[in-house]
Amino acid sequence: MLDAKTIEIVKSTAPILKQEGAKITQRFYQRMFSRHPELYNIFNRANQKEGKQPQALADTVYAAAAHIDQLEDILPVVERIGHKHRALGVLPEHYPIVGENLLWAIGDVLGDAATDEILEAWEKTYQVIADVFINVEKRMYEEAREQPGGWDGFRSFRVERKVRESDVITSFYLKPVDGKELAPFQPGQYVTVRVQVEGDPYTSLRHYSLSDAPGKDYYRISVKREEGTDNKPAGVVSNYLHRDVQEGDILELSAPAGDFFLKQDGEDPVILLSGGVGLTPMLSMLKTLAEQETDREVTFIHAALNGQVHAMRDEVKSLEERFSNIRSFVCYEQPTEEDRNRKLFDKEGRIDGNWLQSILSSNRGDFYLCGPLPFMKAMYRYLKEWNVEEDRIHYEVFGPTRHLDESQEVKTA
């Protein structure tokens, strides 16, 4: 436990450090990777270049510090990050490396303002925060290993089928090479793929949502090929999977993880709202509900640029045709002439609050969101304006953990 003086120092300096968060975390990563380049095997370098990972680290550390006397307030965030850490293979021995370099970066950026007293208080606080993460992740490692079909670390899977779903999305059907049992998963969870791209001295890891219902003898992931733009490099792993990985090839996966998944109990309506490749966990949820033959009202709403990039449309339509309690709606921002001629969409443009309210019977139910961050922030805002209860809105953010309401970033990281 921390003494009262340490807590007071940390709480009083946390806002100052947060203001300098970007500088501190940039210096931290520079120093840590120069001294421990092997950690490139774990960290997503694309998120480093875009600044997402440094900002997420800063938000998490400072939010934890602000709640250092009530860490239970941030346990949901710890759980979500812990799932990602376990899936990536973050281990207890990595935390002292992070701590030593983070404290050095704080002192380097703040200069004379970082007194010995302040640095000592932050060192103690970091250890408390690290212990919370280590304990949570220890439990997760045990659960992943000890569950039926579970395993430690990474397991070899063979690509049984490779299916082109749209111009940009391809599905991979994966079966374990050892032929043994597959670990179960909750609809909405993801697996982590580890690849060695030719010419890269380090491995690359990416989380991909499982896009089929549980209970099969395979895992299915559906991957969007991330093309480069002026502001964003092309996706290393997604392009490798699309271009180089063929049926019969081997991929390494860690066991399913994630705290974003379908709540399967209850009778309230389920609304699945997705944008782009964010439909992958939603499709897993939809197919699970269909296989359960639930009486719950299920509404599947998807936004895409147009029909050329819209994946798994026929899967959704076939479920809607078979089950009277399932409805689906499609919104195309820039539909093609073929989309218009075939009447493949229900709304042109972007999803807005008025349209959502017009197709839903009420604001009652559980809402699940997944897609690009701007899309989800817009959906979250519409739902809050419609007085949907906070605990009824569930979401998954691709990349580092963020809160969709930026006013709550400090509270929940």
C-alpha cells in the first residue's frame, strides 16, 4: 500500500505529467527500444509511428495514478488491456523494463521539476500499477492454458481455406496443426496472429476478430487489406496475409481473448452496429444468436463505402431470410450504379441519429458497436442523445484502448 504522502504527490503531479504525456512517452519508447530491441517482437510498430500507442500508454498510466487510492475504479480498463497483453505475450519480466524507462523519460522531459521526491513517488506508484496488471494477466494466462483445448503462447494453425469476401476483405479458415481440440470463445472475441514477414528481423502481431460462431472445428478471421495513404503506411500484416499466405500455409495464433463479446442471457433486443471491417465480431454474434434460435429481436446495421467493399453480405441476408426475428439494414456512403440497380442498400450517405431511431422500435436493448474510431464516436453520440443507458452500449476499438466519449478519457483511459 502507498502512504498518504506518496498518493498526494502523485495526484498533484499527474495533471502536469499528462500535459507532457506525448513527449514523455515518445522519449520512453525511443530509449526502451534502443536498449531492448527484442520488444519490437511484441509492440505494434504501426501504432508507434502513428502515435496511438504512446498516447494510450500515457492515458492509462495517468488515469491509474489519478485513481491510485481507488484502483478498483479502473479495473474494467485493466481487464481490457490485460486481454491484449496476454494475447501478445506480455510477461511479468517486461514490467520492470517499462518502469525503468518510463521514469527516466519523466525525469528527462521535466528536468529540474522532477525532484527526487516526485520521481520516488512515481516509482512506487508504477510498481503498484504494474502489480495490478501482472496479477490480472496471471489469471488470464492460467485460464487460457487450462480451459478445454487451451494452450500457452502461440500454436500452429493451417490455412484450410482462403476466401475472398470483397475487394478488400479476405477470410482465412484455420485449423490446428496438432489436430487437437480447439479452445472455445465468446462471440466478439479475437485471436492474435504472429507472422514473420520476409526482410523484417522482428515478428509482427495483430489482433483479428473471429468472424464465425463458436463451436466449429476451425477459427475464421476476416482480414481487411490496409492500403497505404499519404498519412498512413500500408498494413504490413494485412497485406502479407492477403498477398503471401495461401491455403496449406501455417500461421501462429494465441488463444482467443477480449472482453468485448455478446451477452447471451436476457430477452432484450440486440442491436449490432458496424462500419467497414468492424462487421467481423458482429457477424460472430449474429450467427451465434441465429444458431441459438433465440426469440430476441436482433437488428444488424452495417455501414460501408459501397457494395464492392461490403463483405459477407449474403451470409447476413440468408440469416434474415431464415429467421423472422432478425432484420438487417445497409448504409452505403458512395453506392455504385450496380448497388443502385440491385437495390443493395437501405440508406445512402452515413448513418445518422434520426435514421437509427426510424428503423428501431425503441432505445431499449443492448447495442454493440465496432468499426473505425470516427464511426463509433458518431454512433456513441447518437445513442447517448437518444438516452440509451451507458451500460447498454458495448464496443470494441481497433488498436489501443480508447473511450468513445473523450470527456471521460481521464477517468477510464
